[in-house]
Amino acid sequence: MPEPHMPSVVRPVIRPATTEDEKDLAELDRETWSPLHAVQSKPEPPYSPFFDDRHGPEDILVAEFDGRVVGYIRLVAPTPLASNAHVQQIQGLAVAEQARGRGVARALLRAACDRARRLGALRITLRVLGHNAPARALYAAEGFVVEGVLPGEFFLQGEYVDDVFMGRSLTP
């Protein structure tokens, strides 16, 4: 039986992004930049818009605590080809530092899988840098498996880093 004074676990609210989220998402993206997961240089002003002609609000799920954006995940078709329309790909996941360890990334991953299923996808894939052990462990815990590795694909901060492809089935 739980302790009577133990707080209940608060789960993030996951919802589709709107155009009104652009400022918060752009700030979150800049705040969470890290060489652990980024393959581009740290953003510098003037900043590019978060939403662009390739990625709009319809591609993003947002995580909130108390109405404040604390995370997002970007889910898109990996190509415009009809022959792989059964696949969705995660092309971005970020969680604010103060919200880490509270299940936000896990909730976003699960919501992305649910959304991909609703879109008719049978598989979901992602790419992760080989040295990003925390992300790889989370993905593995959520059923993603390594499907391929491009050794030394990126040269980041003086080191060659593997690009790891992971994926999972969305069928029961």
C-alpha cells in the first residue's frame, strides 16, 4: 500500500503542436542542443525558424507540464515514396533539462508510435549517434532494435561517431 503522503506520479500531457508553439519549441531546441545528439553546430543568431517548408506543426507532438512545453518529438515519413509509406521516422526528440527523468521522452515515444499506427504505419525508425548511450538505452527499452550502423559517419568535435539506425514493428 502506498504511503499516504507520497505524491502521485504526474504524467506529461502530450498533444499535437500548433503554430503558437513555435517560439517555445525553438527555445527548447536551442536549450537542449548538445554534442551528444547534434550533428550540426550549436545554433547562433539569427536563428532559423523551428517550423519550415519541410517540418510543420502537423509533424510535432508536444509534451507539457502545467501548460509549459517541456519536450517534443518530430514524426515524419522518411521519404515521399509510396513504396515506404508504411514507415514513419522520428527525426527529433528533445526534453527540457528540468523535465528529464520524469518519463517525458518515454511518453513522447509511445505517443509517436500510437500516432504512426493511426497514420497506417507498420514500422517506426530513427537514427541516433553511437555515443548517445542514454538515448540508445531508452529506445531499446521501448522496443527499438539496431538495424544498421554506419561506422564513423560523422566527424564531431574531433572524433568520428557512428550513425546507428534503429527501428521497431508497430504491429502486435
